[in-house]
Amino acid sequence: MDILSSSLLIALDRPKPSVFRMAFWRRSVCALALGIALLPAGKPTPAPAQQLFESFADSSERKTAQPDDHLLLDADTLVYDSKRDIVTVEGNVQIFFAGNSLEADRVVYDRGKSSIRAIGKVRIVEATGNVIRTEEVELSDDFRKGFAKSLQIDAVDETFFAATGGAFEKGKQTVLDRGVYSVCAVCRTQPGRIPTWRIKAEKIIINDETHRISYEKASFELLGVPIAYVPRFSHADPRIKQKSGLLGPKFVIDSDLGGGIGIPYYYAIDESSDITVAPTYLSKQGLLGDIEWRKRFANGAYSLRLSGINQNSPEEFAGESGDRNFRGGLRTTGDFAIARNWNFGWDILALTDRTFAEDYKRLTDRVDRFTSNVHLTGLGKTTYFDARAIYFNILDDDTPLTGNLQRQQAVVHPLIDYDGILEQPFVGGQVSYVTNLTSLSRLDQEVNVINGRSFLDGASGTQGRVSAELEWKRQIIAPGGHVITPSVALRGDAAAFNQTNAFLPGIAQADQLARGQVTGGLEWRYPVLITSGRTSHILEPIAQIFASPSETQIDRFLNEDSRTPLLDDTNIFQRNRFAGFDRVEGGTRANIGFTHQTQWTSWLTSDLLIGESFHIAGTNSFTEQGIASVFRESGLETDRSDVVTRVGLTFVDRYGLVARGRFDEDLGAINRGDFLSFYRGDIIDLGLGYTFIREQPLDALPESSQINGSFALRVHEYWTLFGDGRYDIDDDRFVNNRIGIGFDDEQLRVSVAYFQDFDNIGERDGTGVELRVNLRTLGGF
């Protein structure tokens, strides 16, 4: 009897049968090499052991086998019956072949039938990662076909099948008898646990060619209770990310539309394109069509979505733009990398009427305005380029006070920004540049009347402006850690406009103008680090001064992008507090303040900011409104500005708060306050916010104070109560509110919520019940 290891690589040539019987013990593969080396020299003749090992391999595909398609066998004992040509291995059997593995107590290989029968605690791991468990299975010797009794299949995407029996053919299909499908991962580790939902069927067919899973005589169970029966249905294989088939239904309940249901169908044309058709029948309005086409390329993708309906009852929208027979729209998006660092794209919406998208909840979630655009962007190492054409889609109906809102919107053609930083320093400092070109047109002018004065917030006709700014700054670290930063900025603007219809008195119908400004600045910072035990503080006082001529031609330049300057913690230390290019801050002003950041412990941090601005000389730009209405109570309208504060606190990512305030110069009254806090706990999540804005008589704005909050209370491992809302304290009314309950156990997600929305006078603008259901791998609505 020869003694060899049981861990052997098997070749792929079938030898002639020979009589051989031997027992195997676990030893190193080197034992085989040693045994072969001790054979007598002479003409090569297969030894009996070699013949046996070489035969236990892939016999059906021997002609096409690859060099690496060896079979590795490991077992305690092996017996070969030469009369019946059967090999039997027992005891901790392990077989590895072409990325597949098989474990069992006993394996019988019938060479004549080219079949392998595994018995006892059988576990098969496919090359894809799927795991099959059974007590007995019969396989072809290439692992491609098989039949098993009482089996379980654990797929890599955490979907699970069980059946009393099943047959499979690799690459074609698997047929399970009296099968069950579920997505309950914890059920594998908690025997006896009932899945939240599962599908039982007389027969389950997993088709690897069509990538669909079909069920015959199927019942759908919820918490173990059958709730639906269907003779036959199918769905896409969840292992396939792109597969044609029906998606989850969409339900509609609306006072204007009626009740309805939509059943979307997803069709995968190929690996790079697909179509989704989502017809929805509405009891009051009829059939709503919806189709979306998507196409992907190596360098980008685009989409086109069309939606429309021929309304049965247009009178449900009497007095609105929706009172018409046919309503619909389209939206198309695209984004392509056309060259290295360059992208081209678009997002365009077109509607038959303004309120279609909101009434039918199609094409966009926006309810007031949508920004259509075509854009080209480029990003370099130190440069940025953005060019876009913009069209503002108004999604609300006009009122007698507003006029034609759509005709008052600007069409931008184009808006171009080009910014950058010179790579080489100049006089030891950094040089940056900002350029902007804006060209737009408008059909009707937009006039705003405040306290009896008319302002031109949007001129009809065409207008254009080009702006460029060059800034040099150098940071100097002085002895003692003082940080000194001198700067010089050069700014130039040129503009032209031509109004085409009614225009306000005192404003030219057409004009061409230019302006320039030079600003010198000096900034001082002194960061100080203070440590005490585990606590560290960084205290940094800041002082700045900027000097420039007064802003010029305020009453001649049109103002489209600089009408709402507001002093806050984000711009207190900026050179120019106007957000756009149509206005520029002038005069001499100084900003002082400090920041204080503290790391109290590894789990508690805080930060503090206080700042104030002083107008020293020249004209204060924030007291001059110019042609357009500019916020006059911005916090910067006096020589001594409001005091800006910010306090923040973070506690181990579980609790945090930030409070922002803008106080008058004497700190006697608060002009604006914002408070936001959150708590994330094991049982409850909370959010609370508050906003206060003092009355602004110069801007004809009343005092406003609103509070908003949200909560999510986990009342059970899988159940959550949730709600949110906003309340107007001054008007003593809700702006909106919502409350609901949700269930989520990673198999099934269900939420139902009751919501209310109110208009500006407190009347209910929308009330309804929102239901969301999602079954993992099957979809939802």
C-alpha cells in the first residue's frame, strides 16, 4: 500500500482503469512528489495512484480545459472500486475546482456516469459567491449540472431560497420545487424566526439567461400570514442591476385628480440605455402618460422624459392655467466630459402651463421656479471656468398684483465666470483674478414699490456687463506670531442696456457706462494657542482696514444680482459684502473681531465669533439703493454696523447647536437671530430651530419669528414615530406640519404620514396622507 497525501492536484487526462485501493492520511503535498521521485526509472508509465488521481477531474470538457482547471481534493480516506469504476472519499471531504468548492461528509464519484454524489452536511460555494446547503446532491463532474434534495441557497446579495428539492444547470436555470424566497438575513442566524415577508410557490424558476425569477402557484406572506395568491408572476433577478420588468406601483389620491394607480415598466435596451414607461390612470382626469429615456456613454449620459394628459375634467382647475384639455411637459438632462477637465451639460424643462409639474407631481419637485440651463465648465490646477445660458421657468400662476411673472424673468445669454490664481508669486505675494460677463434680456420690466417709491428690479429689453478684478495679497508672519496681510485690489466694470418698453422716470432708456475702483487693505491676526490639561484654546483677534473711493454711478448701473446684502458671520471679514457684480462696496471701512475655538475634551468642542464693521470715510454703499430696491436694513447701513455673533457647540456628534445673532451697535436689541440644534440618540432624534427678524420699516417688512422642529422616536426595534413642522409665532399659525409612523427592518420599509400645508394667510393649501412602501429587491411605491 502506498502512502500519499490526500491534498492533490488532479490532471485532466483519463487513464485506463486499474485495480487500486488505499487509505489516505493528511500529509503535505511533498509526500506525493517524494513518492513519484522514488519510482524506478525507465519508460514513463502511469502509476496506479497517478491513474486514479488523474481520472477524478473534469472529463466532459477535457478538450477545452485550461491549464489552471485542476481539481484539488482533500479527504480522510479514499477507496477505489475498479470493478464498478467508482471512487469514494470520506471524512471532511473538500473539493475545489475552477473557483467552486464542495464540502461534505462523503463523496462518491461514478466515472462511468461522470457524476459526483455528495452526502451529509453538503456545502457548495460557487465562484460567484452563492452558497448552496443540502444533505445530498448529485452533480456532473464539471459542477455545471446538479440535483439536490432539501436545499437552501444563500445569494451574495443577501437573498435566500429554500426548497424541498431542486435541479440546476449552470448558466441556464435553477428550478426549485415547493420553494420559498425571502430577504431575511437574520433568519439564518435565528432559526424559527418568521421573515417579515416571503413568497412561497409550488415552483420557482431562476432563469440565468433572461435574468428573471418566476413563481408558479405563488402566495405572498406577511409575517407568516398569506395575504395574496397569484397563479404566476415574475420579477427581475435582484442580482442583476439592469433588468427589464415591472416596477413597484404608484398610488395617487388627490382632490383635483381623483384616485389612481400607476404601474411603471422598466425596459433595459442594452447595457447603456433604458426606457421607463409609467402610465397612471386617474379617476377624474383619465390616463396620464409618462416615459423616460436614458442613455449612457463612456464620457457621460443624457436623459429625456415626457409626460402628458388629455384631461377629462379640466374644470377642476377653473381659474388657473391648468384649465385646459391637454397638459404636459418635457425635461431633458445631460452631462458629458468632453475633454480633460472640461464638462458640458444641460437641464431643460418645458411645460404647456405653469402648474402642470406641481398638479401632477411630474418632472420636478420645485413648486415655484425651475432654472433651466445649458452649461460648460472647466477646472484647471488654479483656474475655474463656467459659462451657462439660463431660463427661469415660473411654476406659479399670476395674480393681479404680480403681473405676468414669466415675462418679467430674465433670460441669461450667457453668464460667464473665469477665475484663477497665478502660479508664480508677484512681489512675494499671491495674485488672483475674477472675471464675469453677463448678458440678459427681459420682455417686461419688474417694478417694486416700497414706501411709495418705485424701484426698477428688472429692466425690459437687453443689457450686458463685463467685470474684472485683480487682487494681490501677501501673508507675512511677523516676530511673535503676528500674521500681517497687505492687499491691493483693482476692479473695473463696463455695462450697456437698452429698455424696449415702459421705463421709470429718471432712468435712461439706453445707456453705456463704465467705472473703476482701487482698494487697499491691511489685515492683522494674532492666533494664540492655550493648553491646560486636555483642554486647548485657539484665540484669534482680527483687525482689518480697507480703503477705496466711494462707489460711483449707483443711479446708472442696473442691479440684477446685488439686491440683498445682509451682514452675518460669513461675510463680516470680507472686503466686499455685495454678493454679485452689479454693486461694489466703496469708502473706507474697518472690521474688528475675534474667534475662539476650544477643544474641551475628546468629545466636546465649541467655537465663538464676534465681529463689527465701522464705516470711516466716503459714501456708505449700503445707504444708497440706486435704481433697484436694495435692503436698507442690512446691518451695514450705519457708520457703526450691527454686532455679529456666532456660538457653536458639538458633543460627540450626538448633540450640537449653533446660535447666530445680529445685535444693534449698543447690544441693546437683537435685529436678527437664528438658532439651530440637534440631538441624535439611541432612542430619539430631535431637531429644533428658531428664526427672528426684527421689523424693517425702511424695507416695509414686518417683524417675523418662526419656530421649526422635528423628531424621530424609535418605539421599537423596527418602529419609529416621526414628525416635523414650522410655526409662525407672529401670525399664530402653522406654515406646515407632518406626523407619521414608519417600519423598517431592512426587508420591508413602510411609512404613513398625515401632512398639512398652509398659504400666506393661514388657509390650508394642501392636506393629505402620504404612504410609502418598499420591499427589498421587489421595489416600492
